[in-house]
Amino acid sequence: MENQKNVQAREYERYVKKVTPTHSLPVNMARAFLVGGLICVLGQYILNTAQAMGADKEEAGCWCSLILIFLSVLLTGLNIYPKLAKFGGAGTLVPITGFANSVAAPAIEYQKEGQVFGIGCKIFTIAGPVILYGVVSSWALGLIYCVMRLWR
């Protein structure tokens, strides 16, 4: 009985080792660098193109943000961004595209449940805590700034 348990335990360990994916840190870092770098290069290209078309620096930045968000949401809807994220890992978390993906993905996933209970309720499941933390921390820092100005 005891011997059979040991055999089963060893077989289970071999099975777990076989199905557990192995990751190479240098390869993952290179992929993240490549994908994140390509996203940033695309952003810089959009920025330069907008400025070459006559937009000032601020307006070009707005166009760059708008186009990157649109592309991120479009690729999320076409199920391409998740594949890119699987390949590039943290490289896809470049702030604007990663955030747009985190807002769009739950909305797309729950759209079958309707506009209010599906999209409306689930759109900020992932991004909601980030938005809440950003609003609360900016409010707190603004309050600290006001108090510090009064002390001068």
C-alpha cells in the first residue's frame, strides 16, 4: 500500500513537471523589450507624423494618444492584443495601450449580458481599482499641496 502511494506520487510529480511550462527570464525580458519598444516606436512615429502635418506638440500628443488607444481597443476586439500580450508579456503594459486593453477586454467579454449589466457593470473590473487609486491619491496629494502652500 505504501509503495503504491510512492509510485503514484512520483508519477504525479513527473506529470506536473511535464505539463508545467518553463520560462526563460532573458527570453521573456527580450520579448517584453521588443514589443514595448515597437509600441513606443509606433507612438513616436504617430507623434512625428502629426507634427509634420502641422500639429503643435500638444495637439500631436493628443493624436498619438487617441490613435494608440483606438488601435489597442481594436486589436483587443479582434483578439490580437491578447496574443501579443502572451508573446510580449510586460512589454504590452506600456501605459496607454495596456490600460486601454484592460478597459476594453472585460467590456467585450461581458457584452452578451447587455449594455447595462454586461458592459456597464464589467467595463472597469480591471481598470476600476487603478482609476480609483489614481483619483484618491491625486486628491490626497492635492490636499497636501494646498496645506503646504498655506504654511508658507
